[in-house]
Amino acid sequence: MNNSFTIGGQIVDLVNSRIFSGVVVVENGKISKIEEKAVGNTRYIMPGFVDAHVHIESSMLVPSEFARLASCHGTVATVSDPHEIANVLGKEGVRYMIDNGKKVPFKFFFGAPSCVPATAFETAGASLNASDIEELMASDDIYYLSEMMNYPGVIFDDREVMEKIASAKRYGKPIDGHAPAVTGPDLQKYVSAGITTDHECFRLEGALEKIGLGMKILVREGSAAKNFDALIPLMATHPDKLMFCSDDKHPDELDDGHIDVLVRKAIALGYNVLDVLKAASLNAVKHYKLNVGMLQLGDDADFIVVDDLHSPVARQTYIRGVLVAENGVSNIKYKETETPNRFEAHFLYADDLFVPDEGKRIKVIECFDGQLITKSFFAEPKVENGGIVSDVERDILKLVVVNRYKPTKPAVAFIKNFGLQRGALASSVAHDSHNIVAVGVTDNDILHAVNLLIEHGGGVTAYCNTEMVAVPLPVAGLMSNEDGYEVAAAYQNADALAKRLGSKLFAPFMTLSFMALLVIPELKLSDKGLFDVKQFGFISVFKE
């Protein structure tokens, strides 16, 4: 690939907050000269976009395939937390992500997952202790300590947690936060430990409190959690404190757009163009000390070319001077990869899902579209043949989590707002330990969806008695080793079936995957039982 050339246009210099007409000279992938002069071309040359916090695994694509799709939208780099695969495969999984990412001309900056497993109240496939984090931090391939989800451990000075934080400080690497709804003295204690970012803000007031304590705010717009509308007013008051991120992005949405979508939305709302572009690139590069070019002399030639500054769409994407994407078509070639996995779940039977009626009301998880948080309430159960079943009329459905690492009896609870009228959904993408999570209108439907998934060794499935769709994910039960565009199309078929079955959620599988995430309030389900996040302990499905 040729990575020496000259290109002219309107140069967007974010470092010096100006736009000027000129020519950029690229030699061997580096910017060797920038000449300010009048040129006839009105196209804009600007730094490429950076996703400031993303779990590549949630795209269901390995890093090399993620790069193919993301670069078409002007993304040149990601700050990537390999937390998901680490929960399945430990350090081996982190190394897999790093090695696979190196196969393509894209800039992945991986962190060391700080909370594996996320809690002691679920079964994971691996764990990373303080000595593991120390080993990872010593690597030049690790750029930061990933989101510290164990905020109670920070607040109460848990020894293991504080040792992990100390490792990051020893190596001078940033520490990412995860502190939903933490406020007041607890938040002050959390920030004082050296934690510098948060991507879990869903209200403006909470974000302002964190900014006041010195944190940077990552404005998130992913497939499940969408906080852009709530937080974008900060662009007018604290633009230097903001970065854009997706956190979790399913493959069909990644095919449609990435950080560029947030950029266009923010500019369309009237915010300063340069401030918006800095949030999409420069702010993350400075915070994490990333080796990503910012159109400065001597930088790597990492930039994009767009026609319209006020509605930027990447016409060309360059990384180290290599044209990796042009007019929505990737020049990055598909790379074959290994499929490491841990999947020991056995097929389910009807008795496994039976919940005997105790003559009491049941505690129901209430989920919300576009949010990771849940609420809860008590409801009278629907009972058939002595057992509690899904109540489709009231949209209170059976939710199941199955341990995928060893054969055990599944945990069962109930959830509202999934909206299914028929069939069931199942997924081995179930944050954070990635056991199997399923929801359905009958026990039989749930059985079929889960067993189909087990047959494939992981993936996502949508099932009803007339049709079914399965998207196999043989890499840790999280990612496909197939062509990213084909995976996106297959996932779109599963998503479409989920919606034909009645779900009104924007991303049913993404929402389902977070119903086992025990570090996001209020009520979730692990493979060990129903979990109250506020009490940080298990509770009964039944009202005591």
C-alpha cells in the first residue's frame, strides 16, 4: 500500500483551533510537511475519530473485523476495554484481542480489565487478581486501567481493588471510572483514588458533579445505553471535559455509523464545530496519551477527508498514511482467526425452568429502552399447574440465566417491558460474566432458544415455533470469526425476528445482555439468583 503522497484542502487543526487552506505531505506514513497556501479544493482534511470507550466484543466482531466496519465511518482508533473476553478467558483473552488487532492497519488501545469477575455474586470463566493486573500494566500493549466498576471496593478501601489502582499509578497509566448514581462523599472518595473518567452518567446533574471533582465525561451513545441527549448540553459549558464513546455497539448499527453519528448530531444542534470535533478525537488522544495523529508535523498520517464540515461523512480514511476506507467501502482485508472458547453448559429440560407458586407476590425487574438501569415492583403471578409462568397480557415474562461454565440449575426471575408476544430470545453475551441469558413467553420457547444457542457453543438466538434465527459466536461465545458484514446481516435478521415476536425495544438483544449486569442498579439476575444492586446481595423472587 502506498503511504507517501500529497493532499490539499481545508485543513482542520484541532490542536491550534483553526481551519486553513493548505497542503499536507505524507512520507512513509508520517506527516513530513504542512504548507499553508490557497488551494482550489474545498474538501476538509481533519483528524480521524476516536471511540473513547468501547467493548469491541459487543460488536460481535473480532477486532480485525471491527476495524473494517468502523474505519468506513472515519474512526481511526478505539480506547478498548477487553473486559468481556477477560471474563471468559482471562489474560489469554486479553492477549487474543491485542494480537488480532495487530493484524490490520487500525489503532486499538487496550486497557487492563479491572473487575474480572465484576462481582463475587456470579460465575465467570476467569479472574484477574492484582498480580495479573500488575503483569498487564507492565506491557506496552496496555494503555490504561479499564473501568473500575467495583465502586464499593474503592469507597471502602478494598485491598485488592486498591492494589490494582496502585499498579496503574506506578506505570503512569490513566484509570477509567464506572460510577452510576454515585454522588456526594462517596463520589469524592471514588475520584480521590485517582479515577479520571466516567461513561455512566445518565443525568446532567450527575455529570456536572463529576466534572466539578475533576473527572472527564464520556458521552455515550451505544446500542443499549443512549445518554447523548441528556449530556450534550455540556458541550456548551465544558467542551474540554467531554469525549464521545459508544461503549457497546452491535454489528448492524456499527455498519450504519459510529462516532461520526454523534458528531453530526452535535453539530446539527448548533454546538461549536471545533469543540465537537475535539470531543471526537483530540480530547481522548490527550487524556490517554494515544499515538494517534492530529495533523501536526511529524504525526502519523491518521486523518479523514470530508466534503461538508457541518455534516461530516468520511469519504476517505487514512491510518499511518494507508487509505483504509473510501466512500463507505473498506480496503482492510478479512483475516482468518482462531476461535478460543469456554462453554460447558448442558441442554436444559422443562423441569429446570419450573417455579413453584408460593402464594405470594413476585418481585419483577422493570427494564427501560435505551438504559442499563432497571427498577422493580411487586406483582401477582400468573399460575398454571402449580407453577408461575410468563404473563404475556401484562408483559411480565420469565427471565432465565444459565451458567455456561459448568452444569447447574438455572436462575429464574421475571421481567417487564420486553414486549414479546410469541417465542423467546437467548444470548451468551450477558454482561459481565457472559453466562446464558434468555427471556420468553413460554418455558418451551425458552428451552428451544437456549438449547439452540448451546448447540452452537454460544451466540444469539431468536425462536418461535414457526421460525428461528441463530448467530453463532464461537470466539469466547462473544464474537464471530466470520466476515463482519455477513455477521451484521445475520444479526439484523435475529433483531428483526425479535421485533416480529413483539419486542418494541430498540435493541432487544443488547438490553437482554445487560439484565445480568450486577453493578448497574436496581435489580438484576445472575446465574446464582435475583440480585438487589442497592443492597448488593441476593433477594427472593417472592415478597417476604
